[in-house]
Amino acid sequence: MRTYDDPVDVRKGPTDGLAGEGEEGPDQFLWRGRLWQVREVIAHWVEPGAWWVRRPEEAPGRSALVDHREVWRVAAARGRAVSAVDDPGFGVFDLAFDWTEGVWRLAGSLD
């Protein structure tokens, strides 16, 4: 897994049931000027914040225990013509939504 911390623009759409009934997940994302279409949601989980990194005096009024992010592992392709895993325009990515900051980031990609 190659790790990143790059901001991405995400468009949401209906999921295949991993998020729950009637919820939406990533449908497309723009990363480094390229549009990626989500072909499949592979996994979805929530990671708690790193409570051991920050001391309460560094974030007055906020509990580090409530900081968390929602992670979506997706298979995505650049454009509609790409459909094979061995195509260079296809990849598996971890998209993370930080609930504290309200932003999406590309957390990693599988090589």
C-alpha cells in the first residue's frame, strides 16, 4: 500500500449496501487533475482518531476521542473504457472523510 494525504474532491452516489440502507458513498473523485469513476466499493470502515498524538491542552474544548474518519476502499478507473484490473488506468484506493475537518483525502492506493 502506498500512503498519501492528498486532498480530493468526491462526488457521492448510491452504494452497494456497505454503508447501510439508503446511504451514499463515493461515486467519482478528482485526484491530481484526473477524474476517477468508482467501479466497486470493496470495504467501508470508521477509524477512531489518534488520541495518543494530541494532548487536551493543544485542542481546548475538543475531545480527541471524538475525532475519527470514515474510510472507503474503492476500485476505480479513469474513464468509461477502462475495465480490467491490469489496465494502468485502474486502481484500488482508500478515500477518507475526516468528520472533524469535513474534507476528503486520498489516504492510499494499492500497487
